[in-house]
Amino acid sequence: MPQRRGAPPISDAWALDCADTYARGVPHDRLERLRARTPVVWLDGRTAGRPGAWAVLRYADVHHALVHPELFSPQADGILHGPASDADAFRDDAGPDDAHDAALIDMDPPARAMLARIPSREPVDFVGEVARDLPETLRNTLAGGLYALLRHPAEYVRLREERADDKLVDSAVEEMLRWWTPVLQVWRTVRRGTVIGGVPLLAGEQVTLWLVSANHDEEVYPEPGRFVADRFLQGAWPHLCFGFGRRACLGARLARVHLRAMLVALLERPGLPRPAGEPVPLRSSARHGFAHLPVRWSS
């Protein structure tokens, strides 16, 4: 489809669909430029080997699409979004294989036993050795939460000192999810003609809602690149990590339970987690995680 209306061509927008772009992590600088210049932009899909789609990047526009499924119909994309409860449980983003795996996930996770796989002072790959038994999206979520603490040691120390404050711990879990955002984008189909971000859309066109971009929208979250443990105690807008409204991700509770259990176990264990080498991000424009995340525990 040509660049037919609404948004002039943007030279670096094509890179959002290119897996190699993510070799060093999510290109937040590029997303920031696009949000400011063309927050709804056409991606032709050629670099990803798929049909073109409109990329929606701002928080307000992503939120609008999420709360109007009558205009933006969800598509299945094979991403795990929670435990199965009925035939419709995975209607948004999960496939049958992930549904089977999700039904087996313990909602009272043995986080301490998992962290016991990190020996004192010896390097270990959190992804390949510590969280290896978890489904991919959940594994990516926990790795991202740990990485937030590794990148922000002062916030980790504060959380340890105030770990009895349940509200602060809960806020930190929400901030981990916002800061990391394990599912970068979700797909929607335009059901009838509408307008989003000033761009007219036609029925049948494809739209990608960039959750990671919305969750780093500086108009909503000041200094979005910083992990701020108490951000959600300060009246921050809800993050869009799990979507929003009645079509929100069914795996939200699952992710929060596991992430909170890991955080509590980390804060209780003597010593501190430290980087043990350079992490290797996934080369993916859909899933946000690591191929390897080397860590060690200082006692």
C-alpha cells in the first residue's frame, strides 16, 4: 500500500519492523522521534515479510484503540496471555500451544526455589538456567523485571529498605511492567472506517498498537526511561502492558503474581544481584526479552 494519506514518509520508520533493529534492545530514541513527528505511521511490512500496517505509537491513540474493539478487532498472534478458562480465553493474542502451557503454570510460584539456582558469586544465565522452565512471555517478563533492578541499583536498595511497604512493592511491579513491556505490539483489524491520531483508516486495514511506545510516552510518563519504584503511587496513568478495558490480557494476574513473588524473594535474599556480562536481547519486533541475561549474586 502506498503512503496514501495523513503521514509523510519517515526515513527511519521502516526499522521498527526489522528484527536486527532490536539487537541492542528496543529503539526508544527512534520511537520518541516518531511519536513527536508522525505518531501514526505506515509500515509496509517488507522487512518483516508480512502485510503492511499502520503503527500507532502514542499512549492516547493506543488506549483509544484498545478500548474500542468494535472499531479495532483483535487478532491472534501466538503470544501467551494467560491461563485458559474457556474456549474464548485466548481470543486476543495467544495460540493453542501457549494455552496448554499456561494451564500448567503455578499461580503460587516457587520464586525462592527459582532464585536458588543463582549461586553466590558464580555467573549464571537467568534466561537459560534460572527461569528456563517458564513459558517464553512469562520468562521475558521476569527477566525484564530483574534487569530493571540491575540498571537502577539505587531503586533496588530503596525497595530493600522499604520492602515491608506492600503498596510500594505493588507500585514497583507495575513500574517493571511499564518500563519493560514484554509484548512490544499487538495487532488489530479496522472493522469500519475511522480516524486515529488524525489519520483516516479504512475498513479491513491492519493496525499495530505499540504498547512499548505507549508505555514510554513522555507526555504521560515523565522521564519514561527511568525505573521509578513509586511512580504508580504518584497518580500515574495505568500502563498498557496488558491492554485495557474488557479486552485486556487474561494473563495480567499471572504476570503480576510471578513478578511480585520474584521481587519479594529478591529483596529477602542477602546480598545483591549484579550483571555478570553483557545481556543479549532477542532480535524480535514483537517479543521483548533476552536470549541471555548473565547475572551473579554478591553475598
